[in-house]
Amino acid sequence: MFVLPIIYEILKRAQDWRLLDDIARELGTPPESLMRYIEEGRARGVLYVDRRVVESFILTEEGQRRVAEGLPEYRLLKSAVCEGGRCVIDLSQPEVEIALANLAKIGIRPKGRVLEIDEETYKKALAIVEERQRFLTALDSAPREILQEFLRRKLVKRVEKTQIFIKAAVPIDAVRPAEVKTALTSEDITSGRWRDYILKPFDLSIEPPEYPAPVPHFFNEFLNYVREVMVGLGFEEVRGPILEVEFWNFDALFQAQDHPAREIHDTFYVEWDGPVEQPPAELMEAVKKVHEEKWQYKWDPKKALNLVLRTQTTATTIRALAERGDGEYKVFTIGRVFRPEKLDPKHSMEFHQLDGIVVGPGLTFKHLLGQLEQIAKALGMDRVKFRPAYFPFTSPSVEVYAEHPKLGWVEFGGAGIFRPEVTEPLGVRKSRVLAWGWGLDRIAMIILGIDDIRELFTKDLEKLQEYYSRWVKYRRNIGSRGIRYTI
Ligand SMILES: N[C@@H](Cc1ccccc1)C(=O)O
């Protein structure tokens, strides 16, 4: 069995019953600091613990004073002047009454104003008194009658003390000291060495240190600004779940169930056997029909109800479209999305998107580009480029790029007009739907000149300050910039 190294040290010394205080002294630690290990050893069944209440004596304040100054009778005897076999003590001294009362008990009494005794008697008396003085500093070894006397004189008081005795419950070769770990490496796990470690449990009751946020978080400020811009342009905000059914994340967007983006490497699938929110039955039916007709495969309603971490906030705008149907309106959503990407300066498995739709009859591709231009301008992006692209749910489709001061042209989102295969099952027939999804992390990197996506989540206070001041400067300049774009 593996035990903490300190417990091992204790067990080694406690093969027989031992007083904890003695072991603590050997280990050079105060006994109190061993208590939690004693408890742990007991809980793990490697240690017996026996508590005994014993009486013990400690000095009173008076007792402490007498240790420092000497007992009155001791001081009196020490002031003797001995000559020619006789010892004489002057009695005009402080506390002489107490001293004499105690000397009387050992048969020494004055005659008149001086105390005069033969040297032999003096030496005997001094020996008795010296011993008493010594026992005052060694109460543990003092004989009973001396303690009684100290008690009577209120030099000591009786207290009860718990003594802890311990004894190993296992032979020492049945245990081995183990390393204590607060974190495991992948090496620890693959080699199986983790079995030999003792894992320190997290104590969730401990308050974390307070985060002295010197400035608001620039990325939060940026997200709020994007929200303001969208509302300012006449869009209404909608929200949707992060834990989404495949139906809204993929099926309603005409992404075939065998589309590569739905394979495990691109999506975090969530295991869940409980109930999920059911999309309307006639909608499921309509989506099934269009998938089977156009993509030529057997659509599986069960698969559509699997849970995923949403991979795109288009899942949320398509919900809004299904709810509101035909008409004239503009909605947007801002939220987190998740994809199993390899973390690098431009990719993270968790990022933020701004998705928007503009719904209305007679909308065209030009309207879309105009709308995107307007938003890009409001966010202060100098130049954007559009490139033809493919998304299963839009046609025509574009990718949108902007120039990063260091990384060059960076793609930050997609856009297009929803295909009839997307809109018709939702009952949207008279209107066309302009749609886009932009990566907000990338946009923040572009406008603030940050060249690694991980920096958006830095904990370095100086950097947070630096990025915040860049953001403040940037915001001040937005509006005085123009936008040029090429198609
Ligand atoms: N959802 C797409 C972006 C997009 C949204 C809407 C229309 C076209 C493209 C993505 O995440 O890549």
C-alpha cells in the first residue's frame, strides 16, 4: 500500500506504542502539524491512535515569577554570610515573612532580628531549598509531595492534558512512501505510473484569490460593441442554446447527415440518453423530404436528435427563421461555438460568432454585400475582400477576408443567400434570406493587432491592460475610417 512520505516516517517510528510528542520531536515538527497525517493514517487503517487524558501541572503567574527571581526562602538563604562554622542572615529583606514561614517547616527559626545557624544545618537547609527551586522548572519530574506543596503555595495549577499514543497497524514493509501529485502528465497515464501516486484532492471550499481586474476585459467590451452596432443597424438580438440538437445545427441547414462536417473530427458530440427538445413534427417531415429528394439518402430522425456542442451560431438564426417565417426583419446572435480544432495561433476549439439574417422579399446578393460592408465599416475594418465559397445552406456564397497587420489577409467569416432547400421547409416562400456568420475572435485579432487567438484569454495583467488601451484607442478612431472592398 502507498502512503504519504510523512505517514511512512511516522509508521517507521511507531512499530510499538509511542507518544506522538516524542515522534514529533524526532521528526523536528510540532505535534499539531502531524495531527492531520495521524488522522489520515487512522482513516486509511494503517495506524492505531489512543488518546489518554493525563493530569499535569503548569506554573501559575506567581510560579513563573518565582522561577525568574527565585523562591523567597532560596533568596534568603543565599544571602547568608558564613564564617568560622556559623552562618548569619540579615532579616531586613523584602518578603522575609514568606521566606521564614517556609524555612520554619524545615526546622529553621530565627532568634531576634538575625538568623544564626551552624554551617552544617545551613548546608542541609540550602540543599532542600535548592532542590525545590530546581523542581519548579522541572515539574514533570517533581515528586508528589513537592507538587502538593507548590499547589498549596499556588505556584502551580493542575490541568488535564490529552496525550496521543500511536502505533502502526501494519508492518513497515507492507507500506511504501508515495509521491503526492497535484497534476498528472499524459506520460504518467500511459505508463500506468499514476497508480503509484497519491492524488491530492481539490478543496473546493477554499476561496480563490481575488482577481484584481485593473481594466474591463477588452474582448467583452468588443463583444458588447458588436452588439451595439447590430442593434444600431436595426437588428434584433436572439439567443439560442450552446448544447444543440443536430437538427438545428445541421439538418435544418440542409447539411446532409453524411456531410463530412458532421463527422466526429469536426464536431463535439455529446452523449445523452435523456429527453431533448423536439423540433416541430411537420418541420422534421419537411426537412426529411428535402434531404432525401436532393441528397439521395435515407434521412434518420434519430440522428437529428443527437446533442452536439453547436458548431455554428447559424443554428440559432435558423431557429429564429423557423419561428418567424416569412416577413421583413433582421435578427442577429452572438455566442460561443465549438469545434475540435488543433489549437494554433489562428484556431481554437472554442470561439465566438456573430450570425445574422436579413429577411425580406426581393433581397439580392448585392444587398448582402452592402449589408456586410455596412457592418464591417461600423466595426472599423479598413478593407475587406469577398471570395466565392461553398456552404451547403447558401447560394451564392462568399468568404470574407480582412487584412491583419502581421498575418496578412485572414478569413473571418462566410455569407450567402439561404438556398430554397433551407427556406422552403420552414415555410419561407415569399422572402429571401441573406445570412452570414463571422468569427468575432478573428475580427478582434485583426482590429487590435493580436496575432495569437490564445491571447484573447491571457491572464497576464500587463497584456490585458495593453489590449484594453488598444481597444479604447481603436474605438475612438472608428467612424473616421472609410472602407474599400473588392469582389
Ligand atoms: N455558419 C458558417 C458561416 C455562414 C453563416 C451563414 C451563411 C453562410 C455562412 C460557418 O460557421 O462557417
